[in-house]
Amino acid sequence: MPNCTVTLTNKLGLHARAAMKLSELALRFSSKIMINYNDASVNAKSILNIMVLGATVGQSLEIVAEGSDEDEALKAMSSLIEQRFGETE
């Protein structure tokens, strides 16, 4: 199953708004999407699960997707993170 690793560059890391944007984006895809951070693996379609990770700026996340649109999902998820969730800082 495809995966990618991305580094959080936004100032606040996976705060509520960033977690919401990630989960809303993940919900657009039929593929199963997981986010791995340290020893935790969570469903990317759940805002609460993402927030529990507590990942901060400079930390790397692994995104894993499995399903019919897995490549598109990985590309979209990594792009959102690389664009700092649309935040200016």
C-alpha cells in the first residue's frame, strides 16, 4: 500500500483547524487513509484521532492509503500539509 512522509511546517502543528482540514479532505476519498506518528496510527477521517496525535512543527507524519483512489488521496493529503494547511505562519 502506498505511503508518503511529510513534515509539519506550520507554526501550530496539528491543532484543531489543521486536524479538521485533514479529516475533511480524507473524507472525500473512498480509500482507507491512516496517519502514523511515533507509535500511533490513526484514521485520517477522524478529527479527534488526528488531534490526539499532538504532532508539532518539525515533526514527520507518515500517511498510508489503501483503496481505489489511494494515489490521489496521498497526493492531496501531503499537498495540504506541505502548504501549511493554508496558514500564513
